[in-house]
Amino acid sequence: MRKKDVRWKQRFSNFKKALNQFEEAVGQETQVRLAQEGLIQRFEYTFELAWKCLQDLLQERGLIDIRGPKPVLEQAFQDGLISDGVLWMEMLRARNEASHIYDEKIFLRIYGQAKDKFVQPLKDLKTKLESL
């Protein structure tokens, strides 16, 4: 008997650890630039693990042709794995723009979004995946 692929569960374990670190950074009241950059970086890798975990889960479910963050998020929304597709696309845009944090306006926008808007959908995903 072939062992069932649990790749998404392994990645989910890493996602949960990353989410804890991201939440820890969000809970810090600091205006120090380095700490703000750290928060953005924690958002980036938490988001990255989130969509890749979803991709692994979709592949386990037989949807092997759905690859890359945008198609994965669209399918995850259709499947009810995430509830706010628009917000997840906003998170994807922020993740893509995070490499431009030398631009102060972009930096401050992403920092504010990560701190105020992006934690809850990631926590909701964690809860959803734990129920599977």
C-alpha cells in the first residue's frame, strides 16, 4: 500500500510556525525601521508558505495543473478554503511589492496592511486547514 502524500501537512506545519512569528511581530509596538522591515519579511514568508500549502493541498485533491499563487488563491477561494479572495489578492500584490521597500510610500503602506489587515486571513486559513 502506497503511503498518502502529506506534503501539504508538512508545509502547513511550517506555515503555522511562520504565522506565530508574524503575529509576534505584529504585536510589537515599535516604530524602529528595522523592526518594521522584519514584520514585512515575516509577512512575506508566512504568505508564501500559505499559498504553497494551499497548492500542495489542491494537488493532493487532484488539481495538479493549478500552480502559482494567483491560480491557487482563485481555486482556494472557489473551494471555500479562503473566504475573502479580494483580500488575498491584495496580500499577493503586497508580497510582490515588498521588494520595493526602499520607496517610503510603498514601505509604509505594506507595513500598515501587514500589521492591520493581513494577520486575520492567515489565522482563518490556519483554522480552516486544521479542521481538514
